[in-house]
Amino acid sequence: MKKIAILALQNCMQSSVTGPFDIFSVASIEWKRIHPNETQDLFNLKIITDDGLTVRCFNGMQIEPHMGKDDIENLDIIFIPVLYADFSSILSNKDLINWLYHQSKKGVLICAVCAGVFLAAETGLLDRRKATTHWYLANIFQNRYPKVILKKEKMIVDEGDFITAGGVTAYMDLS
């Protein structure tokens, strides 16, 4: 069973949190249908936030997490959602950035979508590696992270321990 944490952040796009949650949930249900003797789900899914508190999405909707990032252990995958509007406070959250950095160093696969790739890049772990983001943000991204090899023409870039996706709805492809 893979343990997946979907990170919900202030000003994120709600569908990029709940969409992957739905996709992975359906995959688990179908896995058990195809493998009736299997007792475990394919995925153990948790929606997490930085501090365990409810976040407000860019559209005013709220997401209540299962827990905070410091309350979850033994992850296989972290999924960073689409960020929208002003996300500068997220990019200056050193505690969150350090947590992502250390999770990656433990072998956790980091997946990021659209502007969520900015947060992944803040760790420094994408330096001298390929990544993608939304085409509209490509110049801003390249100026902010000149050491990242930006492949703005790609929808998905898989670097093994980091997978990045370009467009707003690319979470469907990434999931």
C-alpha cells in the first residue's frame, strides 16, 4: 500500500486536492474489485495542511484536512496542488519548504502541479533538473529558478523522485 499525502494550501485550487483524492480512491476501489482476495487498499490517502488547520481555497471554498504535515509519517508520495492568486506567503514558508526537502531526502516522491511546482523548486532539489509548469508562468518561473531546466512544452516531466505537471488540470494526468 502506498501512503499518499495531498497537501492543501491557502489559495490552492480545490479540485487539484480533491481531484487526485478521488482518482486515487477510485483506483483503490477498483484494485480491490479486480483482486477480491486483497485485504489492503492500494493507497492510504490523507489530505494534509501545513498546520492541520482548515485552508481557504482561492475561490473561497474550504478544505478540512485529516491532519497537519508534522502528524504524518512514512510517506511514499506527496502531492503539491495548483496554487492560485498570491502564493508568495507559501513560497516564504521556510518550515514547509524544509519539510518537503527532508521528505524528499527520505525517498518520498514529490509530485507538483502547475504553480505548485514553484513550491517544489523552493527546496532547491530541482536545480539542474528538468521540470515543467503552466506555460503562462514559464517566464516568471525561469527568472525565479534559473538553475531549473524548464520544459514548458511538456505536460509531465518525470525525474524519478520529482514529477511535475504543467497545466491547471494536469493533476488528472499526474494522478
